[in-house]
Amino acid sequence: MATAYLLPIKTAAALFPLLALVLLLPTAVLLYRRHGVMSRGRTLSVYGFLYYSLTAFCMTIVPLPKQTADMCQRFAIVAHPQWMPGNTFRDIWKEADHKIGLNALVLQNPAVAGTLFNLLLLLPLGIFLRYHFVRSLRATALIGFTVSLFFELTQWTGVWGLYNCPYRLFDVDDLIVNTAGAMAGWLLAGPVARMLPTLETLDGRALAARPVPFGRRLTALVVDVAGYVLASVFAMAVMTFQSGTAPTWTPIAIFVAWFVLLPLATGTTPGKRLLLLKLVADDGGPLLPWRLTLRALLLGALAMPFLSGLFLAVVILLNEPYPSVLFTTVRDSGAQGAAAVLTALSPGQLLAVLVGFTLTVTCVRKTLRHPDRLAPHDRISGIRNATLPHSRAIRAARGARGAAQGRAARAARDSAGAAAGAARDTARGAGDAGGAARDATGAARGATGAAGAARDAAGATGDAAGATRGTAGATGATGAARDTARATGAARDTAGATGAARDAAGADTQAAARPGDRAAPVAVVVAQDADDAPADADASGRPLATAATTGSAAEAQGSAADSR
């Protein structure tokens, strides 16, 4: 069991140096462009992650089975994926031989050991995702699931078609356990990540100490040398193909164009542009052609032989035909590669490599001992390297600008809100004043209404007095009616008296006609009653009936006036 897990680790250890050498230049370019520096902490983290990734992949596919005609029959049991979650518990119970005990179920159970290794497989991934890549738990779970799915598909497809059938089982439980391992690594990395300084802090310290790191300039030089060699080889190949031969001055012309003409026109070389560097004069003036030429000659004499030989050695190493059983056996590929390089290079090339190596070591020693890390060709030519903003600095500047703009926008919103609040308060005060004025107007209207009510009350009092007078008038009218009735009676009496008088007169006439009748006294009495009738008159001499009628008319006119 242990041998099955040690073999992938040894295989990864054998492949890692070559992979690190191949990825060194791209990794350096990426880190310098993104962070401006390749600090020790970040470099260690990057290559630790690289070695872990290689080991995890090797543990997924190694050992590789031998390709035979009956291979698919030998691995027929793993030909179909296992989609039922929880199958691991059934395997544990099966491996325990249906026995309950610590040894049978845990300590000596191969299914438990396999599950534990699956849990540990992506646990370092969670640690790297939290500390190095600064990802959240949700992102860690998603990335862990994706990596686990890639591993399972690699097994199910027979290493993506390298074999005709799968030789390892695609198990959905492995997806669950691997993802849980990545999440557990993220959780375990929390206390450690809080104790250790962040990689950004380490980068900031390194940049504060050396604004233009030596490794950044060396990486730019390697890129320039590699680009110069490729351009020279391509130009000579094209000329040879077209005319059958290539001029010997072609590499020199390309060298002058690369290291003199391009910096004179653009202020930098392609390699320095890639590493976000530029050339500046010590005195702050423009780049002069003779200074650039002197710098290019010194650079070529000090570093070009060694770097050219190193580039040639790398090309030979990459083209070396390694045996196909490298994944299943552990071999000293470094010694084999060195022997291949020594036998492939000619004596002149070896001498150039040795001389260039000596000159390069001398140049590096002098550069590292200088207070400003200036190389000999920089000091002699009066031209040095300056940095351009890297990606993290640009993002930080954008973030600072965004934060400043956000603060300004918030301040403007706060000012606008305060002004709007003051305006609302002013409008509210004006509304309150208007309400007070309306209340005063209402009070005045209320006072006016009260005066009207008083007038109405006075009118009602007048109406009551008029009614009282009307009542009195009615009482007077009743008296007048009685007086009228008495006057009528008096008139009747007068008429009766008159009739009596007539009767008396007739009687007198008859008496005169008949002497001896005694009717004269009656006529005298009636005449006296008629003379006494006007005694029912008022003080003014009017008859009482006429005075009563006049008083009733006056009272009726007073009642009409009161009604008006």
C-alpha cells in the first residue's frame, strides 16, 4: 500500500527539476509583470505549489499499466463509473469482512486508507488557495471540485486516450471527498495565514529595498538574448531558403537593431518592455546613440557567450529523446542530460560557454556589491534601468482613485443631502409660518363669526321683544275687538233708540191725532237715552269703538316693523 503512494512521489521528484527549469522563465515574467518583484516568499510558494500539483497529478495516474491486448479485460471492473454516493461505506464494511472493531473498520481497512488519502490529496490545494491566491471558501470548494473532476476524467478516459480503456475507477465519492479535503485545507490555513505576513507585504518590503530588482533585469536580458537568437536563426533560415546562403553579417545587424536601434527609438528593448523596464540616462537627458552602442558592446562581451551557450544547452535538453518508461521508473535524468550536452557541444562552444560563464560571474559579483546594484555596463555607459508600473501597482492606483472618487462622491452626496435637508427644513418652516397665518386668519374669521353670532343673538332678542310686542298687540286687538263689539252693541242701542224715537214720534203723532193718550213721557225718556249714548267716548271726544280700531291698527303696524 505504501509503495503504491511512494512511487508517484518519486516520479514527481524526478520530473520536477526539468519542469521547474522549463517554467522558470515564464514564471519569472509573470511574477515580475504582476508584482514587480520575485520575493523569496512568493518564489517558494510558487514552486511549492508547482511541486504539489505535479505530485497530485502523478498520484492520479502513476503507476501506468503496461499496454497489452487483454488490458480492457483485466480492468473491466472499472470500465463503468460509480455514480452512487456513499459507496465508500459499503467498501469499508466489505473490507472489514462484516466485523465490528477498531482494527477491522479503521486501522487495517484499505478502504479507510484510500478515503483518507483522497481527503489529503487536495488538502494542500485549499491551503495554497487561501494563502497564496487569497480565495474564499466557496471559490475553494468550486476549484477543488473542478480539479477532482479533472483527475477523475483523466482516469476514466485512460489518460485522455493514451489507453484504450480506463484502468482506474471513476467514483463520485472521490469527488465528494476531494472537495471536502480542499475545504478542510482552507479552514486549517486560517490560523497560519493570520500568523504569517501576506505575500503582498513581503513584495512591498522587497520593492522598498530594491526598486529595480536584479532578477528582473536578468530575466529581461535572458528574454532579449533568446529573442535575438531566435530572430537571427529565423532570418538566416529565410535567407538560406531564398538564396541558398545567408550573409555572415546578419547576426550583427540583428544585434545592432535589437540592442541599439530599438532602444534609441522606443527607449527599451523587447525583453525590457515585457518585464516593464525602460532605459534612462543618468543625467536625465535623452538616450544618445554612442552610449547605447557602448552599452550593447559591453553587454555582449560580458554575458552573451554564456547566455547563448545556456540557451543552446536548454534546446538540446528539450530535444533529448527520453524513454517512455520514465513515469514508471526513477532515473537520474539530470546526469543523463548533462552528459548529452557535453557530448553534443563542440570544443569551441564549450570554451565559449566557460569564458562567458567566468565573465558573467564576475559581472554578477560586481553588480551585487554595488550599492545601487548597477552592472558594469550600466556604470560605464551612463544608462540604467527604470521601472514601469506593474499590474498590482496599477490596480492599487485604480483602487485608490476609485476610493478617492467614492469618498468625493459620498461627500458630494452628503453635501447635497445636507443642502436638500436645509431646503426641506426651510420649506417646512415656511409651511409652518403659512399654517400659523392660516390659523390667524381662521381665528379672525372665527371672531367675525362670533360677532355675527352676537348680532344673531341680538336679532333673536329683538325678535323675542317684537314677539312680546306682537303678543301685547294681539292682546290689544282682543280688547279692540271687545270695544268694537261694545261699540256695535252701542250702535245697536243707538239704532234701537232711534227706532224708539221713531216709535215715539209715531206715537206722538197718533196721540196728536187722538187727544187724551199718555205717550209723551216715553218719547222724552227715549230721547234722554239717545242723548246719553255718546258717553262711551275717549278723552279726545272720539267714540270708544273708533279709538279701539285706531289702536289696533297702530299695534299691527308695530308688529310689522318688528318682523322687518
